[in-house]
Amino acid sequence: MGLLKGIFYFYVNGFREMKVGKQLWLLILLKLFIMFVIIKLLFFRSKTPNFDNKSDKAIYYREQLTN
């Protein structure tokens, strides 16, 4: 358990002493947020209507695939 604790404190202390690294991590997290949340909301919206049960959903998809 002491080895894991030492590794954990190594990374925590290293992150605390960073100057430019904190800003770079902030930029990386901001870019990931934009990529996975904003772009998903804008470009990958669900265009299918909501269904009450699975049989209606199956009928809708069968008609869409065969047309």
C-alpha cells in the first residue's frame, strides 16, 4: 500500500509545482469538453421521434429501411 501512496503523492506534488502545465491541462480539458459535448449536441442529434413502445419503434425503423 505504501508504493501506491508514494506514486499518488508523486503525481499530486508534481501537478502542484507546475506553472505552465496547469494552463495546458485547462486547455486540454476545455478542448475535450468542446469535442464531446458541444459538437455532439450540434451535429449528432437524434432525428427519430419518441415512441411509446418497442413495436411502434420496430415498425418505424422497418419502414425507414425498406423505403
